[in-house]
Amino acid sequence: MQRVLFKGPCMEDQIAISRLKQGDWNSLEPLVNRYQARAVQAAYLILYDRSLAEDVAQTAFVKVVEYIHQYDERRPFAPWFFRIVINDALKAAQKQKRNLSLQELDESAAHLAQWLLDPAPPPESALEEKQARQHILQAIQSLPPEQRAVIVMRYYLDMSEAELSTKMERPLSSIKWWLRDARKRLRSLMDT
Amino acid sequence: MDQKNIQSILQDALEEEIPSSRIHLWHAVKASLVAGRKTTQPGEPMNTTNPRRMWRVAFAGMTALTLLIITLTTPQGRAFAQSVLQFFKRADSNVLILPTEQIASAEDAGSISTAEPPAPFMSVPEAEKIAGFDAKELPSLPQGFKFAGAMADKNGMSIQYEAQGGGGHLLINESTTGFMQSEWDQAPAEAISQVKVGELDAELVQGAYVVYPGETVGRWNPDAAILRLRWISDGLWIEMAKFGDVERIEYLDQNVLLELAASLTNAPFTLAVKEAESLAGFEVLEPTWIPDVLSFRGAAFESALWQRKQNTVRISYSLNIPGLESNGIVLTQQPVRLIEDCEICDLVGAGAEVENVRIGETNGEYVVGVWAADEAGNWIWQNEPYLQTLRWRAKGMAFEILYMGPPEEVKKADLVAMAESLK
């Protein structure tokens, strides 16, 4: 399983970026290989459209080259890059306008959303586990795109709330409210 | 379930949906870079193109050419061209055919309304929390108006002012998702003016559809006292609307509305303390000590004429932590002539743990948490550690220090020390 390290600069990233700044575009390849899966999957969690998610991720890598001169090498690459991915995914989502209402979720999705949020025994069989994963994706799909983005960054990309505040250019209080609201919404599925 | 478990479940779910092993973007990315290389000069951002984008550009180019031809040759085309960058939906005619259910309600005007009750008014900061964005606000009260309150949902918020003595309103509606585009919100093309709010394109409409007695259609009345202005700024879809034309707010014409619109700001604390003091008419105290993590942002005056029951001054201090500058402390001061008029002496929720503290020789109260609306719109006190409040009264004044930010950065003792240093 790939992990994205946000806590400090990654040496391999820094070498690739230095070369990129010198005009060596091939040095983008290790960055693409390292982050492509996470970028597509993160965009997918916001868009729920694989083709669009790949498009967003691909464009984000191109933007890395376009704006590399604005990147501060003293900071880790991943948060900067995923900000591009999330922003572009949000813009695509606004065009897509694909928000499902809570009512569109079935009861099992509701149950598993609660399972996601509260401590509970894990599913016992592999089949149950697979169903659980699918339902969790459905539950997240029910949220508005901005809240999906917050969930993606907090729970999938492992960003802190303070980092979210910076990335989303919103006060930390707003992030807290969004996370709380997102959790509430997921929890409210229990009652549907 | 902890953070790591949720992360692990999401990763597993996504791996099933889109396996990492099947994601290979490098060739497409490289093709995009190569396509953009020819136009790039050293030191300049590249004019990058990716294959999908090229397709879209080609398609868009063909479409644009086709549209241009249509535009030049047909009345429909000319109309379409004018609709680019439209903030108001164009009505087909000056007569609005009403849906059956609206005809009934128009004829029954004056009878019992079946509409949903309006959402409760709240303060702008409360509305911002619900809407999830920082609203743009007027830096000062428009003459002749008083602040009525704000309303919000997850998509946007409305800041509302009412003409003093009634007979008119000024609304500032802000949204992250778009404008209202109902039948009643549209306007005939000839009623829509292209204007500028500062440097931004905007559209202005004077008039409204009116259903006259005995009629079953709405007729456009260009003289109706409704003025609406729409534009987009910093990702917010903003509408300012003035309703009514009583003498007190008659001055607010199209030009004044544009000036007001251009003055909207995210930073309402634009005054020096002395300026706020001069407007308020009472001595404003300032702390001689503040926590190191804070710095002075500015002061604001809120008038008893329009926004508060008493003239009020608020001084803002922002956190010096990158990314958290919008957090910090707001020190509020208000004369307490009648306790019922004190707006910073309110009760907190039943679940709140109010702690009595000493501020020099004075008793004060300290509480952690905030009122928040639940899904059903009920107000519930939440013990949110991100908000700390210290309140006290002294020498005919009420004081409040509200800290919003990470609790580890500013603690209760800091708030008390700041309060004790006021001079």
C-alpha cells in the first residue's frame, strides 16, 4: 500500500524537483509513478468518475511542470501537489454537479456509514468486508463535493486539520465545522 | 474507529474500485509536455497541452467557429452571443406565464400562507459557520438601514438590512454554488444592464414581474422598486438587492448600489481603535498585554442605529500562525445602560460549564463552547474547545473576549491576563 508522507520533504522528491526546475522533464516520471495512484483515487473520491479522475490527475502533473518555479523546495511536495489535485477535482465536480441526496442511499449504506464512524467489530467475512467498502464509498458520495474533499484530505491523504485549513484557504473553524457536518451527515444515514 | 482504520478502509475500497496497478499516467503526461514544449520559452510557464485537452480545444474551436457563423447570421445567434457571461436568466417576454399552483397563490394573496416559515435570523459569524465560508460584508452601515440579521444554509448565506421605520430592505446573498434562477428571478433582456463592480463584470436589473389584481400572468414592471445586482468575486456568487423606495433609502440608486457592492470586504476590521472610539462615543479600552501568538488586526464599530442595541466596538487580533491568520481574538465592548439591551451578557447553553473567574477586582465568567444549529435547525450548546469566551462587566460597560483557535495556543489564563491589562 502506498503512503504519502506529508510531514517533511522527501529526498527523492526533492531531487526530482531540482532537476525539473533545471528543465529536465523526464525527472517528473518518478513523481508520477509515486503519486499517480493516490492522485487518481483522491480525485475519484470527489468525482466518482474514473475517467474524469484520471484526467484531473494527469492535468495536475502537467501543472506541476507549469508552476514548478512557484514551488518552495523547502516544503514537502505532496501537500502542494495534492492541493492542485483537490482544487481541480472540486472545479470538475462543480461542473459535473453530481450530488446525490441522502435519500438516494439505501439502509445498508447507512448502517455501514455508522460502522465507519463508530467503533464496532469488523465485518466477519470477506464478502461482508467487500460490501462494507462499497457502502462507504456510496456514503461519501452522498456528501457535497467540498465536504468530500475535506474527508479525502483528512481521512485518505492523512492531512491534519491545520493543513486542511491552509489547503482549502478556509479558517480552521470552517474545516472543523465541515468535518463535523460530514460526520453528522454520515451518521444521520442511520435514521434513513 | 480511529483515523488509521478509516484511512485503511478507504484505501482498500479504492484499491478495489481503481487498482493502483492499473494506473499508468506517465506516457499521457509526457505526451502533454512534449506537445507544449514548442511554445515554451525558458523561464516562462509552459503552454501545456494534453491529448484530452487538445481534443477539447479542437472541439471547442470548431464549436466557436460554428457559433460565430450562427451569431453573425441569425437573430437567435445574436441573442445567444449576448447570453455569454450572463448572471440573470433572460426572459422570453415581458409577460410571465405562471404555473397553475402559482396562479392560485397569487389570487389568494392575503389569505393564510402555506409557505415554509422563514429560517431564523442569526449573526453573520454564525451564518458563516453554517455556510462554511467567510462572507463579504459592508464595512459600514448604509445610511437609513438597520441590520436585520443573517440566514444561512450549507450552500450560502444572506445578510439582510431593513430600512429604519420599515418599507424597504437591502439583501446581500452570497453562495458558493450559483445564483437563484427561478421563474421570478429572470428578467427581460432590455431590463438588464452590463455594469462593473470595481473591475468585475456584473449585471444590474431594475424592475420586477408583477401580478396585477384579476390577472393570471406576471407583467414586467420596469418601475417596480426592486434593484438587483449580480456578480462573481473570489469564487462567491453575490447578489445585492434593494427592495422598496421609502424616502429614507431613496438615495440608494444604481450608482450607490454599485459603490456599496465594490466596498464589500472580507476584512471588516478596517478601523484604528481611535476611529472606532470616536464613532462609538465612549472610551474604548485596549489591552497592554496580549499573547505572543497574536497581533492587532483592526477595529470595527457597530452602530446602535442599525446593527446593535448599543454602540459597540470590536477589536480583532489575529493568530500569527501561518494558515490560521483568520483565527484569533475579538475583544468586544458595549455600554450596559439596561441589562436587557446587553448583547454580550447572554445565557449559554444548559450543557455549558461556566466557570467563575476573577479579573482583578471584578467577577467574570469563562466558558468553552458555542451555540450551533443542528440538522433540524435547533440551537444546541456544543462544548467546542476551539471557542473560549470570557465575559465581565465593569463601570457601566460589558466586555467580552472571544478566542477562536487551537486551544493549546491561547488558554484561559491568557484571556484573564489580557482582560486585566485593559486600560
